[in-house]
Amino acid sequence: MRILIWMVRVVVVVLLLWFAVKNADPVTLHGYLDSTLTAPMALILLGFFGGGLLLGLLASLMSIFRLKREVRKLNRGLQHKAREDVAQLPPLSSAASTATPTVTATPAPTILPDAATAFTP
């Protein structure tokens, strides 16, 4: 399995290098206030790709932190509820723990035959 993963990695790197070599022509980007940037197209694309990854990571980190805060709040509430439940339990006494429970027997139900099926010839 490791060999397969390394083969995929090598293929991806070779494809990226091939793309960079094919797009090595300089490109000029015109920005605000008459600023220009001249660089190979592969480098500019790589920069924008990295910027997009960074923005996506920052957006997901905000939701991850919000969810972690919510989980922490719910865990605190659960622990508080468990402490309340333990506090409401009656204390165990030594007499109650040694006593044997009493079992009462209930009589079995009586089944009466149906009149139509009881006297069939």
C-alpha cells in the first residue's frame, strides 16, 4: 500500500513539474494604483492556489473553534447534571443493604374453554 501511495505522489509531482515547465512564460498582472507583477504563470497560479487554501483553512478554523466551545459547554452541563443526580440519590444505610428482598407470588391466570370449541363432537 505504501508503494502505491508513493507512486501516486511521484505521478502528481511529475504532472505539476510538467505543468510548470509548459507555463513558464512570464505573465503580467496589473493591480491597483498602477502596480504590476511579472512572474511565470505557474508561480502565479501556485500563489493563488495557496491563498485559497489559506482562506479555506481560516474559514474552517472559525467553525471548528465554535464547535469545540459548544462541546465544552455541553460537557460542563452534563457534568453539572450528573452531580445533581448523584446528590439527589438517597443515602445507603447498612440495614437496607443487608435486607433480602421479599418476593410475592401471583396466581396463574385461569383459562376457560370457549363454549363453541369445548363441546364439539
